Amino acid sequence: MTHLTVRSVKIWLGFLDRAAQEAMRDAVADVVTQAPYFRPVTPRGKPMSVRMSAAGAFGWITDARGYRYEPAHPDGQPWPAIPPEILNVWRAVSDCDRAPECCLINSYAGTARMGLHQDKDEADFGCPVVSISLGDDGLFRIGNTTRGGKTESIWLSSGDVAVLGGDARLAYHGIDRIRPGSSTLLPEGGRINLTLRVVT
């Protein structure tokens, strides 16, 4: 396992071995059975290219009413609990004494991407955002805490973990593209990104 820092974002390459990745994949599949993926729409009415679900006390929602956390899936059911396999990663890397209240699940397929954005809908920026990659490689771009300026990119592979905390907590970041077929972890292919956050 290699640890490196890119623009204040701490990245553990190969944090999860294959067996741990498979256990987490199966745990996520169980969550999605209970809280099916949906395709969110921005407040301007544009469908996002990723599909989403969540676990924990809150899930993140975007629709005509704006960006926000909600305690229930769009179908009205409460979100499932965050699986222990995922919580264990938070405990190992977050350096935070609070437990995550949301595990956002983003599913990327084909040409799906995530534009540069800040995670700023949370009340406590003292807690980091912990990001776990499963499946195909994703080109992760990291910018500044304000829009514009130089960015840096790194390919994240299945089992890699990134921590956006401290000076990087409000850094703009996104996924420019995935590399289809670069992993055999997900039977249907594609990439799953899990992001753990303290919301309140």
C-alpha cells in the first residue's frame, strides 16, 4: 500500500485488497437492493450522468428544489445503514471522532463523469470526506478551494482511498472519465465511488 498527497488530498493506493473489495462490493449491492439507484437531476433540470444511492442517516439529493441531504430515498423509504465494511475504512483513515452520517454511492458507467465541485452542503467542515473507489479506474481531478487555477489529476484504481480533509476539505474535485474494462470487480463493469461524510 502506497500513501501519497496530491494538493493536500491524502491518497492510499491499494488500501483494500481484492478480498476486501469483494466484501465491500457485496455490501454495496445489498444496500442498492434496499435503496435502488436513481438518476438525479440538477436544479436546472439536467440529468446527471451518474446513478446514485446512499446509506446512513442521510442521502444527498438534487432536484428542482436544489442540492440537499434528505433522510429518505426518493421512494420515501429510509436509507439503509452504512455497512460495517465501509465504516471500518472511515475509522482507519478519517482521524475524526464522529461517525459518518452519509455514505453516498455514485455509479459510473461508459462516459459518466462528475464535474468539478465542492462538497459544502455539510454543517461541519472539520470532518473530512472519505472517498473509496471500486471497479474501473477513474481519473480524479483536484483543484483549488476557489474556482479556476491549476488542477492536478491522478488515476484512482479499485481499492484506493482518498481523504479530503484540512486544507483540502473544500477543494474542487471531480472525475473526468473512467477507464472501461480496467477492473474485473464489478460483474456489470463500471465504477462505484463511495463518499463518507458527516452531515450535521
